[in-house]
Amino acid sequence: MRITEVEVFLTGNEYGLLADARMTFDDVFVVHGVRVVRVPDDGRLIVCMPSRQKQDECPDCGAKVPYRNDYCGKCGAKLGRRNVPADRRGATRIDLDIVHPISRDYREYIDYVILEAYQKEFDRGKAERAQAGNHPQRAGGGTPPGGTRDAG
């Protein structure tokens, strides 16, 4: 399967979550919820596949509650510290990928295509911001960069 379309939506953050993306495969299958994230330790950009949080049951009402939550969203009960059960490999991850590539080669292909689309969108936004900064009055009013707005 080849990626036939990628759409990237910048979040405006400089660190952490940088963008949301969706990718279309062979013009017939779309995956939403792909994220571009900057790793805090070393500044690398990584692609995160769509995921969901492992859930537990509220001991008071039985509602499903993500492990990160301190309170039940249904009854408001305080949940306290809960241990995340290990998977079959012994890992205790809270976030579970919903979809993901199986082979390393295909994972690298997805990373390359998403990060290339992110860079293009980032550069396009940067150029638009620079162009807007060349005008003393931007659309919608406001204060021009480096100056003050005249009151009269």
C-alpha cells in the first residue's frame, strides 16, 4: 500500500505536540489521529500513530475510566493510584496504538512521508507569517510586529 495523500494541521506549539495529520492509502483508506511530536530530551521529531488509553473499571459504579484519570467521569469517585497491568511481553504501557505498520521498512516509509509533509506545512506557515509581518496592519486589526497601533 502506498500513501497517496497526507494532510498536516499545525498546532502552533514549539515543543510536544507539533501537528496532527491524516494519511490516505491507495486513495481508498484513511487514517486520522497521526501526530508529529518533538521529543523533549533531544529535540527529534517523531511520528506517533493513533492510540487509545488503557482503561480500568471504577470500583464504585463500574464505568470505564482511563488509567491516567484520578476521578471517575461518571460518578466522581476518587480512584487513587492504580497499577497498569502488563501486556503479554511484560510492558506496562498506558497508550495503545490503534493502527500501526508491522514491518520496520514500512514504518520508516510512513515516518518519512509524514515528516516531509510536516516540514512543507511548517515552511509554508513560516513564509505566511513572515509575509504578514511585512505589513504594518494585518487583517483583523491588532498591533503590528515591533510597533504600536495608532489610536486615532
